[in-house]
Amino acid sequence: MIIGGRAHDFGKLSLEELTAKVSKQGYTHVQLALDKAIYGIDCSLGKLSPGLGTILEIALKKKMFK
């Protein structure tokens, strides 16, 4: 069974804090609303990039799939 949660339910946190809290709860998947969940990332028009997506993917996988 796949268990997931809404990342922003943990509050607006740094990427490191968010991944730690999500993994502690045992989630393997998250719904990620960037502007609500991660502090310090500019989500305004034109600021998102494939590189940012890769950074987020690596950080989440590192914590969630130990």
C-alpha cells in the first residue's frame, strides 16, 4: 500500500526539516505545494526549473527511502 500525505500539513519548513518530518511519519509519497510547504524557495512566475525539481527529488528520496 502507498501511504502519502500533504507536505504543507507539517507547516512551512526548510527542505531539510520537511523531509525529516515526512520520513518520521513513515510517508513514502507527498503532495507538494511548494509555496505552502517549503520555506526559502521562490515559486513566483518563471522561477521554477528542472534543476529545482531534481534538487527536491533527491532530497525527498534520500530521507523517504532510506
